[in-house]
Amino acid sequence: MYQYFNGLVIREGTEGVPAAQVEKLFQDAGWARNTPEWQKEKYSLIFKNSIWAFTVWDKTKMVGMVRVISDQIMAANIMDLAVRSEYRGRGIGQKLVQLCVQKLPHGDWFAHTSANNFSFYDKCGFEVKDLRQNGTCVYYGYIQARKDGHR
């Protein structure tokens, strides 16, 4: 699936995500630095065991991504949500979270992140327990299911 968002293309899928583009995104996020050649395959292998993934493209440049690990029934974990620094503040991250939650709208969603990202996940509808520590933000799908009349 492809869709357009603010002049960018969002691609859904775990196949064919270029490792070099992922590495550049991780470097921009401060998650990677001087990756040895023998380890570079991890940037494509992370998608192999992910159930869902979305990448955001500005022509041939990957500017954002998120991947999800899930049982596809009850729970899902947002992994590696990243947007290039020069593209932040355009709603890309929120759109990626929205696309993820749509995959399992009544499931329980988790995002393990640092405290400086808690306000972002709070804006996305996740419950943040303690802003003083790193931890897990939680989106409880059963609450939305009740609101939607399903539980």
C-alpha cells in the first residue's frame, strides 16, 4: 500500500526496505554511529521479524519509519519510530502512529521510549504513567472498544 501525506509517500510493508536508508535514519536519530560492515545487515533484518512497517519517502530519500512487533490479536509494540530531524514537526510521526493503531484498533499498544518522547505519545492517545523516568507508554484498545460499543 502507498499513500500520500503532505507531499510525501508512505509505503506499507516489511519487504525491500533498504538497509542503507535505515542506517542513515538511525544515525540522524542518534541511534547508530560507525556501524561495522559485518553488522549492517541488521538494518534490513529488523524488518524480517516485524509484523507491520511503514516508511516515509521524499522522492528517493527515506525520511521516516516505524515498525511493529505484534501477535496481531491482542498486543503490539511500536519499535524504532524515527523521523529525520529536518522533517520533524510536520505530523509525520503522529501519522505513523495512527497507521499502526489502525492495524489493531482494539489491541493494547506499547511504545518503549525515553521520557523526552512521552509528550509525543500522549498526543497520540497513549497513556503515560510517569514522566520522570523512561518507560512504556500504553494505549489500551479495550477503552477504545468500549467507546466504540464493542465491549
